Amino acid sequence: MRQIEMVRAEIRRGYRNAAIGSAVGVGVLAALRALRTVMVGRGPVHPIPSLVFNFVSAAMLGAACAMIISQRRIERRKQEATGSDPDATRRIVRVVLRGKSEDLSEEEQHRAARFAAIVTHSFSFDAVQSATFFAAISLGQIGNIIFPPRGIEPDSLMNFFLAAMATVLAITWLLVLRTRQRAKRWAAMHDGF
């Protein structure tokens, strides 16, 4: 299937974009820190481990943002697979991703099979992008909580924020895995289309 190969190529391109984005993220953070030092003078003194957390966080945030480019292209492939009719698209998504039983025409079954194959291949990429984004935000905060800059007290609200983010990430991963299994099952059952 040509579309599946295009999705795989787009996923590979997305990971290459992530590498470039992580380098850009580190560069932007370094430039902002240098600019702050030049304009304001000396800011809060960060311990080295906190800086490491912040730079890793910036690299991951850059990677997650760069992966969005490929994610948009993959979404376009999904839209091409389901067609331009919004009602048919809703039916296909309900059947493939939510496991609902609806009558699909033969053309819609073909479209649903292509959509299920694309979703099966792209869900892991989507999950990695989401996890990278959440980890980037969390790491920046963890570094400041464990190794607070001198002169600034750690904010207890950040602990709550991190716990809430971890909970949201866990729930999201469970939902993604369940949805991916449904799409995989549907694609396997309708492989002949």
C-alpha cells in the first residue's frame, strides 16, 4: 500500500525533525540565557544539575515541536483515506477507533481499512510525540524542584502540577493503547480490502 509507505517515510522524517528540533531547542535556551545575562545582568544562580534538567527539557520540547510537522502530514493522509464527506468520516472513525458497529458501504469499508492501517502505524509516533512533550515540561520543573535556584523557594504548586501531568499522561497512554488495539484489530479483520 502506497499510503502506508508514505506514512512510514513521514514517521522517519518526523524523527529526523525531532533531532534537529532538539538541537534548536538547546540553542534557543542557551541564547535566551545569554541574552538575559547581557540585558539584566546576573540572574538567579542555578546549580549544574538544574541546568542539565533545563537543557534536556529544552531539547525535548524542541523535538516535540518539530515532530508536529510530520504529525500534520500524517493527519492529512488520514483525511485522504477517509474522504471529504464528513458524515462518512465520522462513521469510519466510530467503527475503526471506537469499535461501534455501523453499516459501511463497500467504498467506506475500503476507506476504513486504509484509515485503520494508517492509524495503526502512526499511533506509536503520536504517543512518542505526546510523551516527549509532557516529559519536556516535567523535566524543567523537576530540575527546579530538586535543585532550586539560590534565592528562590520551590513552589509546592509545582509538585501538584507534576502529579497532575503524570496522571494525565498515564490516562492518555491507556486510551491510546486501547484505541490502537481497536484499529489494529479492525485492520487485521478487513485486510482483504
